[in-house]
Amino acid sequence: MERAEELPDEAFRIVLPLLVKKLVKEDKGLVLAPYLRFSCRTQLVPGTRRTSVLVVFLFTGILIGQPVANPQTPKTLPVREATAYQGDQPMPGRLGQTVTVQGIIIAGPTPLSSSAMLADLQDSTGGISLYSANSALLKGFHRGDDLRVTGIIQLNKGQTQILIRHIDPLGPGKLPPPRDVLVSNLLGARYLGQLVRVEGIVHFRKGFGGRTEITLTDRSGEIPIHVGSLLLHDPQLSRELVEGRFASMIGVLNYAQPGSGPWQSGYRLIPRDSADFDSRPLPPYKLIATTLALVLLILMGIYFAFRRRVAEQQAREMAALAADLKHSEKALRQSEQRYRLLFDRNLAGLYHSTLDGRILDCNESFARTFGYGSREEVLALPGGAHEFYSGPSERESFTSELQKKKILTNLEMRFRRKDGALVWVLENATLLDGDDNSPPLIEGTVVDITERKHLEEQSRQAQKMEAIGRLAGGVAHDFNNLLTIISGNSELLLDRIDPAKPAHRNASQIKKAADQASDLVRQLLAFSRMQVLQPTVLDLNRILSDTVKMLPRLLCEDIEVVLVPGASLGLVKADKNQIDQIILNLAVNARDAMPQGGKLTIQTANADLDESYARLHSPVKPGKYVTLAVTDTGMGMDAETQAHIFEPFFTTKEPGKGTGLGLATVYGIVKQSGGWIWVFSELGRGTTVKICLPRIQEPVAEGISSTHRASCPCGTETILFVEDQEGIRDLARPFLEDMGYKVLEAGDGEAALGIAKQYKGEIHLLLTDVVMPKMGGHALAKRMVVLRPGVRVLYISGYAEYAAPDQDSYDGGFRLQKPFAMDTLARKVREALNAKQSAAVRSQ
């Protein structure tokens, strides 16, 4: 131990640097190096010599037992190269990479927290910030030290930094002199991280958000000054800053990324301490000399300055032009992307084509509209747009019109899909002139309106049938009044003329013609849905099994009839006679469509029509139905014929072979029964007529009770007969009187009420027409119920809607449809008189 105490200082100073060098090479001395380095600089005193020697040998012994690493010294890069940006990207090209730089510490190290420190390093090419999350790495270093630093390039609030991983101390260095610059030179990245000096006027003021701002202004511009805690430690500096004096300031140019606040954003100058701030006023002679020198320099360098400014201006313009071009290219790419997105995802079909029909581009909606699976399939069509047209003339007409008007809007056009089906589209097209002698292009949109066109056609057909029905109903009503008189008087003549006389035969011909006319009117009423119905609950399978037995007498022997009854068929409510009439009319039409024979199939089934089916077959309502389908293998019909088949008197048969009322009658019966009817037909492939009637849950009717039928058509009761047609009154009154009834006669409702009030005896039956001037039959019945409680009512009308009284005045009473036979009148009168009170009229 005595020996160790006497070691000379030279031995300690020889061993200690070797120890430091070995620690640094093996990356183990980053923490101890500052201490050992401090020890090397510290002059040993006798009292500490023993401890220092022990420490040296202790660490030497530790290191002797460790393997010696021999890492290769990494390549040292200039600071400018290490921090250079890559292309036009606003970030270092080596971001995230490990680099090694060498330079002089020009500021710091400055503690940021208990563990982090920051320093600024500069070489001949530029400057950079050094950041260490471990304060031990930068401890012991001072401004002016020469260092080789290895670390990772990173960005912190817009400022490029090196995250320190390793430091090689190279000893004391020489501080680089600050670069004399103007403020305008500091508003860019040229001097970022370097030590600079600038002269100007210092301003101390309140800035954004009430924060204190310090700026320095010279003839070229203004830059913020970040003094930090210097104001707190140097009152003299604070006063000089507040006074706004002329100053020369040294500091490190720093950059703060926008986002922390406007007062912290952009380029700023950071003095290291109060010594970097010199606000002493210039002596007058120095100011004069400086001014003269500046003037001389300006006069001498005006030519060179002008050329330099021109060159710089041109360079700036070129740089701005390049930046604008890049920005425009980027905006163009973004615009193209947005356009492509809108083009591809548009619900309407979009396309670009040439005038000769070649399709250049289209979206998926366009392909789906025409039945193709993808846009590529459409673009590969050899015929292009001509594939969608029925003929070349249609395409030529379209392009010719487009060339004249340049823009075509809301064109309703019919095209052909891939599967051959027709599709209606609403098309808008624009003719675009080509550039540089290129041919013009067509840009257009198509929207599938097939469903809308079907709905419009169905609506037009329904309106047309409704109008024709009203016309037919009105004509039938007038004919009914005339036929009632003709038929009734012919019956009276037949009863009163000897059958052996020629006049009896003439009266019989009149009666026969009247009956035939009545059948014709009845069909018109059925079409117009004004025929009087006797609806009952029916099983169509049971009715068809009886009706089919009669068909062989109507059909030819070479026509096969096949009945396919549906299993568990539901029930419908309809007039049985009219159902028979539907089947017979359809069978006769099928017979005429198969002159060479064929097959007639009658099929029933249950059907549940959902919302989607109802939307495609307006005005069908969703619900449960029973379907009746009649199919023949005849010649079929084209679309033009199908558009008119339900019109009265429309027929394709030869004159004298058909009235044209068969399908019109079927249509009216189905509509009056609350059902729907469709016809499916193709030329050469036959026809199917499909009828849907509402399905119900009521039990099947077993027939009319005999208690409601009169055993004798005669009687002695009093009848108030109200009819506006005098001919009908003259016909029915004597007939009823001959049957034993007492008849009170009136021409309208008001006259009938007057008679009812004045007549003292009992009135048993009100026999009234429904449609009359002044007061109709329904209103009269309501008044009579109050005036004459217990009176029965029998309505007479040629309209079904009037023959069935409204629910406010009548509940299941009696009705008689015009034209009527006299015996029918007698029977209905007797039924009404024999009926119970509850089955006749209900008082309100």
C-alpha cells in the first residue's frame, strides 16, 4: 500500500486513458467515461492518490477478464448528408436509420427532465440536435467539445434530431464562429441547427393569446427570439429587451412544427445565454463608417446583385413552377380517383362510346342493365353498342339526332338485353368534340325504367277499361229500360193472342229478339262490372268437375280437355253462374284458337302473392288467392292483339263468327268479383289465361232455403210502385193488379213520399227504381222506414252498384235486375212480401 501511494502522477495518467479507451470500444464506458475523463483532468492530491490508484486497477482487473471486442468504426457522415430530405418528401431520407456524425457542441447540453438532455452539434456542413433519454450520455461534455456521435435520425416537432446511442469523445475542439446573416436567410432550412449572428431592432410585445413575444427585425424581415429563462436570471437583459434597442444577437436557428400554438411554430432564434445578446449602441463614427461601407458595397455590387437577383428570381419561378406542376399533377390524380369512384359506384349506367358504336368505358350498373355480368364483358362485345339495338336504323337515328342537337335528354328507348329480353331505359347523351382532330365521343347515362313502363301500361289499360266499362254500363242501363218494356209487352201479347194466329208468332219473335238483346246487355253489364251478382261461397274444383262435362258439346272432338284440380284448394266467394260463364267463354275462345285440334288444360291452385309480386303487377294487392288457369295449344297472339283483347266488340274472328264480348265479359266478372286476370301468349305457342280470386274461410253455401220462395205468385197486399219510366209503370202496374195486388203508382221519390203520407191504409211493399230524378230509391227507402215501419223494399235497377243498396239503409233485402220477365217480377214481389222483417229493411 505504501508502494501504491508513491506512484508518480505520470503512471496514473498513462493507465487511465487506456482504460477509458477500452471501455469506449466495448460500449461499457458510456456511463463511467465522463467520470474517468474528469479524473484525467483533475490534478491528483496526496490524500486521494491511493483511492484513485485502487479505482484504476479495480476497473483494469474487471476489463482484463472480459473479451475484447473489435467493432468496426462506423462511417462518419457530414451533418448535411445525414439530415438531407429525400426528394420532395417533407422528412429526412434517413429517418429511422442509424448514422454517425462528428462536430463541435455549440449549445448545451441542456437538461430537459431528470433523465433527458439536449445539445446542439455543428460541423462545416450544418447543424443538428442531439437528444439523449439517458442524461449520463451527455454529462461531462461542454460547449466546444469535439464528439463523434452514433444514433438514430428522428423528427421531433418538425426538428431533425439524433437519438444518441453512442458517443466517442475526441477532446476539446474549436467553436465555429457564428455566421453573419440577415433575418430573411433564417426563414428557411439553410442554417437550421447552426450558430448564426443577426443584427436588428428587438421588439418586446404582447402577441397571440396574450403571450409575450420577442422578435428581432432588420431590413429583410422579422424572426421570433426564444430567450426562455434568460429573462429571469438577467434583469439587465430584461430591461434592454423591453426598451426595444438595436442589438446584435447570436443563437442557434431552431424550428418548431405548427400544432403546439402559433407562438411556438416556425423558425426561431435561440440564444444560449445572456452573452449572446449585445445591445450596446454603435459609436457614431462606426455607424457612419458602416453606412458608407454599405453604400459603397451596394454601388459596387449593384450589377452583380442585379444578376444574382434575376438568377434567384428565375430559380424561384422555376421551383414554384415545378411545385405548382407537382401540385397540379397530384390534384389531377385525386380528381381522377374521385371521378372513377363516382363513375364505378353510380347506380345509373354510365358509358363512353364513339359515334360508330365502339364502347370505350362503362360501369357495372350499365352492364347489369343489359344483362351482362361485368363491364369487361360489355367492353369485349364485337358489335359494341349495336348489340343493344333491334336494327342498324335505330342506332343511326339516335346518332343523327345527337349530332344535330349535341345533347339529348330523357329519351325513353327500348333495347335488347343479353338474354334477348327487351328493356326500357331512360337515356341522356352528350356529344363531346374530340381534341387534336380526334373523333367526337358520346358520354351518356341509362336508367332501367322497365318496371315503371309496365306499371304505366297497366295503369293506362285499367283506365281505358274503366272508361269503356262506364260507357258500356250507361248504354246497357238505357237499353234495359227499353227492353223491359218490349219484353214485358211481348209476354202480355203472347198470353192474350191465340197461338194459332199469325200475330202470336210475331209476338214470339219480338220476345225472342228482346231476350237476345237482354243477353247482349247482360254481357255489357258483366264487362262494366254493373251486373247484379248473387255471390256464394264456392269450391272451384267442384264447379269445374260439373262444368267440364258440358264442354265436349261445345268443343271439337279433336280437342283434348285436361282438368288439373289443385290439392286442398281454398274457397272463393263469387256468383256461380258467372264462374260457369267464365269457363265457357274461355273454352270457346280456346276452341277457335285451335282449328286443327289441340289440348285444353284447366288448372286450379292456391297462391300467396307477396309484396314484390304485387309491385310488379299493379294494382294487385298482396294476399291469399285461388288461381284458375286455362291454357290452350293454339296459334297464340302478338303483343298488339293482347293490348286490345279485353275491349268490348274487339275480335280477330271473321264477321258473323263472334261478338267480341267473350273476354270482355270475363274481365268484367273477374273484376266485379274482386279478382285479377292476366293473359300470357306467344305466336305459335298458345295462350294461358290466369285468374286470381280472393281466398276466404267461410263454409260452402248449400243453396237457398225454400222458405224464401213464395208458394204462389199472387197476393192481395198494397204495393207502392215508384218508377221514372212511364212505359215500365204502364207494363208492370196492370200485371200486378191482375195478380191481385193493390198498386199505388209514383214517378219519383218525392211523389211517392206524398202518397205514403196521404194514404190511410197499410203499404206492405215499396217497389222502387234506384236511379230516379229528385230522390233516388235508397233515400226513399230510408224515409219510408221511418214513415211506414215494417214496410218491405224491392229495388229495381240495371246497375249492380245501385241494385245492391248501401249498408246505411239496407241489410240483405231484395233486388230485381232489368230487364225482367213478368213472372220473375211476380216471384220477386212474393218473396219480398213473405220475407221476415229482419231480412227486409233496417231502420237507422
